[in-house]
Amino acid sequence: MIMIGRKLSIGNSIYQGGYAGGDGLTVKDGRLINNRADGCTGIAQMAKLRKEAKREEKVSMIAEGYSRGEMMAEAREMMMDAMSKPFKLKL
């Protein structure tokens, strides 16, 4: 094997703890950690946000319907209690 007169340097290697590549990769406990943002396009991000908004709206409608149903049941129960009690007129 022929050796060339250059010395190999791993000073800027991703495997060194002092890696400062600036692209979102860090080394933690000897493992390369990807801290980069996901590679979604703007259109994909907007579609995801729209889907989340629609889902939130559906959840809100279901919760509101449940709440209204409980209120109606309570009102019905109060009406039935009022109708079962004898009514007295004061003259």
C-alpha cells in the first residue's frame, strides 16, 4: 500500500463531538442526532395545516353537540319534575 505524504484529518468530521456543520446534525453520546426541519414543501405544509384545522372543527362540533344534548336532557328533567308536582293557585 502506498502512503501519500498527507496527514488525514478528522477534525471537521461528523463523528467528532465538536461538529458544527450548521445543518442540524449533532452528536450526542456517540450517535448522530438529526435536528433538521422536515423537508416538506410549502404546499404539503398548507395541506397538513388545512387537514388539522378541519379535524379540529369536527372535534369542536362533536363536543358542542354533546354539550347541547346534556343541556336538553337537564331541561327535560326539570320540566318533568315541575309537571309532576301539584300546582296550587294562590287567590
